Amino acid sequence: MVFSSIVFLFIFLPLVILLYYAFPKSLQNGLLLLFSLFFYAWGEGQYVFLMLFSIALNFLFGLSLAAVRENHRRLLLVSGIVLNLLPLLFYKYAGFILENLQRLWGDAIPLPFGMVNMHLPAGISFFTFQSLSYLIDVYRRTTLPQGNIVHLGLYIALFPQLIAGPIVRYHDVAQQILKRYVHIEMFAEGIERFIWGLSKKVLIANPLGKMADIIFSQPVENLSSPVAWLGISSYTLQIYFDFSGYSDMAIGLGKMFGFTFLENFNYPYVSRTLREFWTRWHISLSTWFRDYLYIPLGGNRGSAARTAFNLITVFFLCGLWHGASWNFVIWGLFHGTFLLLERGRFGRFLKNLPQPLLHIYVLLVVMVAWVFFRAETVSQALVFLQKMFDFSLQNRLSPDVLTHLTSHFFVVFVLAVVFSLPVRQALAKIAKTGFPVGSGYAQGRVVAPLAQGLTIGMYFTILLLVTMNLATGSYNPFIYFRF
């Protein structure tokens, strides 16, 4: 089950909200946990037992870390980390590892039937990282172990952020799990945020994704430079609106049930350096790697060579986290290399450039990296890049591309560019304070209700458009199955 589905929007979510507020507060966590497990089982079936295993495992290890002697705690932590990672390694990386070993040693390494194309349980990367952060924080004594398995289960399995993040730290929601209060303004804010994220996913990301899929499915040798740029531009916008849209929906759903999740995206395409980009893109993941890997490795406290090793290691694993493919590894190393360059002379050179050139630099690096992220193979990515920068070819458009170059697509593309900028922040401010008409405060107060009324009408219109779009069974991919 995904958020952008009729079943979720008009059956599952209303039923959960109705029962949640009908139940006494003492039973609300248990109810949310049951619905979260049902939500996961709906799409993943028997893999819900993997979720239950994760909950039980981390409950026992969390309590044990607080109970054992000091000299045994490190061994216990390592054991807990290994046991958490084993399912992830098996389902996500076993086939990749065996496939590469077979390339090196041939038939000496057998490939068990179905190992390469093994089903990847949805959200396994996200809930594994959440579980690891819980154990590590308990080990560091920055949070107390949870003694109620229902409460810990709710942290690991809570359906708003279970499938696609953001990656929530236990200490950020520990008190909210125990006690939370939802006032009408918070609930309304959650609805608005959810609808906004839903519109980003369905009305913007999906049409762009369809164009990207069409272009990337073409024989890459036949692509012209403009078509290649159209393909990667569409994907660049798609992945932002898809990822950030799901994060908005998760944050909005959290507010409906009294949870406050931290922001996960902050307009990354306005960045002027790659370092700034990674403070704005998938913030929960980048900070997770910083706090639980980069800093423990030594961060930037050692020599320049050690810092380079730490940074490259982090982005190698960051790429691998996204998928068991050399494309993802190259994507991660590409970003890590530019982050490393920005720490040296290249970074000092960038400081002297005009801001428009800095924005162009970041977008160019990010889009080149996205080619590896989107392409199915390294060879396809390399040829695609060649086509992007080979301006000598004649402009050739396949019938499929021409068919989808409609006025609707161009409107969506322009809206995507506009709303990748902090436009919504300005609109939200206007809705709260009113239009800056005249100089008197009284005038602003008169205009503000009109702006708020227009905002409510806009969200109803958006929800109607989304519903019509989903009812027609239009293109609605779930890209997180790759991650």
C-alpha cells in the first residue's frame, strides 16, 4: 500500500483516524502499531514477520545494553548491529555480491536460483537504519532503552515514515511516543502538508517520471543531445518531487497523530556548493551517516588523507545504501569526490565565482551524477553522458517522446522548476499574514482571511485533481522499491 493510492486515501487513512480518536489515549499506540503492521503486510505479505523480528530483536538488545557489565556492552552492540544488518545484506546485497564473485571466478561461485532477482522488502533500508540508531544511542547513553515493546514497535514500524523515510531518530520521538497532544491547528497543518506532498508526487513527479522512463528506455545510441538533456532534466525534477513529496506526506501524517518529524528536504537545487546540497537533500540520511559513521571514523579531525578516506568511505556506503549496483556506488563516489575537491583549492576557487555560476556548477554535477542513479547499467550511463555532451548530432525525436511532449507536460515541467524554489514558503507566509497591501496593519488583517480562504480552496482543488488522476489509473510508480 502506498500513500498515493485510492485504497490508502479513502479507506485506510480515514479508518485509522476515526478509530485512533475514538480509542482512549492508553490504547492509541497499540492501535497505531497494529495498523502500521497491517499497512506493511498489505504490500509485503509474509515479510511483516521480518518487521516483527526487528522489533523483538532491538527490544531485547536495548534492554540488554542497559543491564550488562560495561566490558560486555561493546560486544553486545556489535552483535546487535550485525543481526540487524544480516537481513539487509541477504535481501539487498547477497545476489549482487555473488554475481560479482562469479564474474571474478566463474562457475566456481554458484548462483542459487532466484538469488539475483530476490524480492527486496519495502522500507528495509529505512527501518534497519532506525533500529541501528536506537541501539547506538542506547549504547552511548544518549537515550534510555524502551521497556515497552509496543512503544518500540511503534517507533520502528510507524506507517507514515516506514516505507520511504524520513529516517527518524528514537530520541527525537521518544517523548512523543509516551505522550502527545493534537490540537486542531496541528491537525489542519498536517492535512495541508500531506496534500501538498501528494500533489508533488502525483501531479508533478509522475508525469516527469513517465517522460524520463520513455527516454531512458530508448536505444541510447539513437538519442540526440536535446533529448538526453530532456530525459535527465525530467528525472532530476522527478526524483526531487517524488522523494520530498513522500517526506511531506510522512510529516503531514505524523502531525495528524501528534508526531513532529524533522524536515528531510530543504530546496536542494538552490545550493551553491555540493556541501550545501547535502545539508538540504535527504537530510535524515546525510545526518545519519555523519553522526553514526563519518564522525566515529574520525571525521575531519585527522590528517587530510584520513579525512579523504572517511569522506570517500561514507559516500561509497551511501551509494551502496541506495541500491546493490555499481551505478549507485559510482553515484556516491562521484558526490564524495566533489565534496573532497571543495575542501581544497577547488573550493577556494568556487568562492570567487558569481552566484549564478555556482548554481550552474551544482546542478551540472548533480545531473551528471543522476545519470548513473537512473541508468540500468554503467555502460548505458556512460553512453547517455556521451550523448548529452555531443552537440554535433542532428536532433532526433522518437515517436514516443513526441507523443508525450504535450502542453500538459510543459506546464508540469515549468511548475516543477518554479516549485523547486522556496515559493511555497512565500505563499504560506502570505496565507498567514496577508498580502502586503498598503502600509497599515489593519489592511493586512483584512486581506489575510481572504488569503487563507484561497489557500483552503487551493488544497481542495489539488485533492480533487489528485483523486481524478488516480481514479483513471494513470502512471504512478513506486521508485523506492529500488532502494
